[in-house]
Amino acid sequence: MSAALNGKPDADAGAGDQSHTQFVTMTIAGQLFGIPTEEIQDAHILESMTRIPLAPREIEGALNIRGKIVTAINLRERLSLPPRDTEGRNMSIVVEHSGELYSLLIDTIGDVLSLSDRDFEKNPPTLDPCWRDVSVGVYRLDDRLMIMTSVPRLLSFMH
């Protein structure tokens, strides 16, 4: 599996390989995380959402995006993080998983970063357990740690 598909460098990549992967960066509860750009369908500010009765706590509701019904996932609930302190804009990225679209609710959307696959590291042993279960590894940036998040792991509670 290539870095473009799973956010990890190819095991077969040579030492001189200069391949890079692009990631969309986001934050939740102050933690920076990234998802490969190939996995992102859309990014937007939420305007309205329909609640779904009796849905699991992680499911915030359903959205209509360009005529398609999209399930909205509250990543703070999914990661057992506290609710947001402020009533700011609700940001979202849309991803596809198992043929379905999901809107992942986040605090902020950041930049697109192109990072060298050789700088990818395994999860440190001190990584918070709420992130460890959904992370495939990390990148150490100049001023902070960026967690590489796996969309299938984030949505594993659905199956």
C-alpha cells in the first residue's frame, strides 16, 4: 500500500526516495492532526444539520451536501474529548468510507502540508490513548506534533 493511500511511507521505498505526501491539517481540542488530501472530498462550514433519533453518540446528525445525504460524525465525541468551550463556526471535512460519505466535525481546518515520507514516525508511547487508536503515526513539525489519522479507524465504531 502506498503512502498516498494510507498516510504511511512505502515499506519498499529506498533511502534516496524523496517522495512526499500531502495532508490537510485540522485541529480538535488543540491537537493538530492530518489526513491525506486524496481522502478528503470537501471542506465546509456547517449551516444546518438534522438530528437522527437514537443514533450513537458520535453521530451528530445528517447533512444534505449537493443533494447527497451525509452522516455527520462528532470527532470530539468519537475521541472522548470534552465539548467545545465556544460557540464558534462548526467546521467539517467530508470523506468517503466504504462507499458512503461522512462529514467529520472538527474545530479548525488548517493548511495543506507536503511532508517527506522519510520523516514519518511510529506513534510515540506517550501518545494520548484517545488518539493512539485512530493514528497510523506522527510527523514532528517545528513547533508541534501532527498525528496522522486513519479514516477507517475513525469510523470503525460504525461497523
